[in-house]
Amino acid sequence: MNVGDVMTAHVSWVDPEATLPEIAQRMRAEDIGSVPVAENDRLIGMVTDRDIVIRAVAEGGAIGQATARQVMSGKVLYCRDEDSVASALKNMGENQVRRLPVIDSNKRLVGVVSLGDLSRAAEQAAGGALKEISKPVAEGHAAQAR
């Protein structure tokens, strides 16, 4: 199973010139703690609620005028839509993150995958395997199964 099969495709992203109040309002409305920053559908950064606090509020200044570009984390971990679920889980575990932006082969932002998305996918895969294992064996094949 690939990341593209389990990701949230309708991802909310902001322009690099979006102001912090706009970003914070979106975070509140969508109940999210981070927003990808994209230019022409290309991922260029991430703004987290922590970025807003550490890089804007703690610095003082004109918070209402500050933009995503000024506070975003430019080094962004991401995965590709064709990556395996196992690979994405490993990446998230090694880097201790709960979500990753997802890009396609053209490096366009196509979604976000969360730890919850991946764990549900893993549960479904395990459930499918368990269902196959638990199937009754046909009479003619019972001897072979034992």
C-alpha cells in the first residue's frame, strides 16, 4: 500500500505572503497545528503553531504583519505519493513527526499524511491478512492445510 492510497488529498496550504493572523485563523477553523507553505503548488516550507509562537510572538514586533515566509521552517520533511506506508512510518519515527506533506513525481504538493492515516492503513492491512488466515479451508484442501 502506498502513501497516495491513504493520505488526505484535500490539503490546506498557504501562500508565503499569508499573514500570521490568517494562518492562525485557518489553523483554528480546521483544528490543525501546521500548514504547508506552497508557491505554484510546490512545497517550500511549513508553518506550525510553534513557529508562530517562537519566531513571531516571542520576538515581539508586528505580528499582524508577519508572513508565512518569515516564520516558516524551510527545511521540510516530506514523502512522495508512491512511497510505501512502511517507508513513511519509518521516516516519521526517525524524525519524530506526526505528519508529512506528500508530493508527486513533479514535486507538486498533493496531500498530507498523518500518523493516524498510516496507522489506519496498517490496521486494515493486518485485518485483511487475518481475514485470509481465518478463512475456512475447503474440504479437499483440508488435509494439505494441516
